[in-house]
Amino acid sequence: MATAGKSRSTVTLTLFCVKAVLARAVDDGIINRNPAATVEALGAAAVERAHLPAADGDTIVAHVVGD
């Protein structure tokens, strides 16, 4: 996922889910150990995003209210 450019938060959340599912499988006796237990999340650094200018926000609100 990290090499696909996914953010750290996306990778971390996905890994959390995988670890939880595999931990449950261990608890239920389906597998002997959790292979994801020692995996650390890596991911791309957060991307700086531009904010919507207030004037553009006002224009959008005006259009929505006008509908």
C-alpha cells in the first residue's frame, strides 16, 4: 500500500483491521499465530492540500440556498 502512494493513516487503519481479524482467528483456533502481529505500518507522507477560498465557499452556499 505504501508503494501505491496510500497515506500513513490509510495504511495504519488497514493494518489495524487485518491484525484484528487475524487475532480473532488465533482466538478461535483457526490459525496458530498472527502473522501481522509484528508488522509496522508505513505509508506516504501527508500531502499538502490547498484550502477553498472563503469567497468560493460563499458562492457554493449561495447556489445551494438558491436551489
